[in-house]
Amino acid sequence: MAMPADQKVADASLRSPDAMENSLMSKTRGSRRALLAMLVAALMVAGCMPVDHGGGRETRSSTVRTDEPSRDTTAAARSSVVKVRGVAPKCGAQRDRTGFVVAPHRVMTVAHGVAGAESVSVELGGTEHKAQVMSFDPSANVAILDVAELDATPLTFAESPAANGADARLLVDRDGSVAAAPVQIRETIELEGPDIYRSAIARREVYTFSGTVKSGDAGSPLIGLDGRVLGMAFGASIDDDDFGFALTAKEIASHIETAARDRPVGTGRCVS
């Protein structure tokens, strides 16, 4: 199976007023294939134009099975998924993203969702809780929040990577209700491109997956059928509305160590 040579990526909404485009090159290590991409550091949405695969390249079918396993292994995990709201008056923005509990009173989400925010909160089960940013990494696009009043069980990370073609679920908070959207892993790649500020080049290990990604899904956990975290969604193709991107568990696991910090950090400047 070959990766389309001109796939484009968005980790923010092209339909958002504060949307912006960043150019990057995504390279699949160990092969000659390269992926020309655009990162947009605001709201994440699905693609808005068809892909021209061209050249007779073979591509993995984007068909995703919608049949649920006999036992819903994601039910417990859903109660650990929250909506994250970053209010940034100086940026003229309020951004709603998704996050998930990774340690007691700690939530992981995407850094671009809280960039420049003066106040951050999370919502679980209709109740909003004040949050503080304890770690903010614009290169990895990962942030860790402290939510003192949050009582939710941390999710467990997978010990091994997902295989190509594996079924999984994207736990998304839409309209205050967490749903398990069926997705299928396409492959693992190394994605190179600018950080959320376009000030440095970052390299990330990323899953590509088949499945619909909508606005606000950035920060959603990618869950295996065993209920363990495979990664965190951060983007969607702007060339294919059935093509998403997630940082792998290996890529984001090291950030959990920062959950032990006891002092908040700054949220950086606005994404513009």
C-alpha cells in the first residue's frame, strides 16, 4: 500500500475565522514516499475537497466497519473524555477542543487549543471545572491541564502500537455527549513540519486513520478495542474527508510525566 503523494493535512478548521495555513512536508521513514501537507493551527475539521491520488498508486480502502464488538470496551473510557475550552480575549478567540484524563486531576489536550488562553476550563457531564495549564509544548502540540475538582478515572495507554488495518474508536465530545466513532488505522508515519507557531520544525510519530473527523475533535483519544489509548487526534485531511491524523501513544506518553508539576505554566502567544 502506498501513501498518496500529495495528501494535505489540517489540524485546525479551514472554516474558522481564525484559521491559518502552514506548509510542511510529511515523510514516511524507510520509504521514498513523501507527503506534502498543510497544518492549520486552530479548529480541526474534516477535509473539504477530494484527493487526486494520481499515478495509479494503490491506496488502502477507506471503508470502516461500523459493527461494534460484542462488548462495548469503550464505555468506561468515555467517562474520562472532556470538552476543553480556552478563552483568549487578546487573540479574539474562544476555542473548544477535546481532552482526556491521563492522571488524577490531569487532562491531556492539544496545545493549539489553549494557546494564548487567559482562562481554561473543562466540562464533564454538563459540569464545568476551572483548569490550569501545567505543561504547554507547541512543538509536540500537547498540553497537560490540572483540574482540581475533576473526579474521573485516568485512561490506560496501550503497551504496543496498533497494526495497520486495526479497528479502533475515536472518543469525541460532540454537543456535550461523548460518542465512540469507528475508525481504522491506515499506517504509522513520521510527520515533519512547523510547530503551531511556524517557528521551528517538529518531527512527530503519527497514525493515519480512516474515519470522519469534525470540528472540535482535536485532542480526542484514539482508543483500541481493548479500551486502551493508542494516541490523540490532532488533524484531518483537507483533501479527503475520511482521513485523520493522531499522535501515537509513544509520542505523547512522555508528556504524562509533566502531570506531576505543581506550578502552572504560560500558554504562549496567540496562534495566528
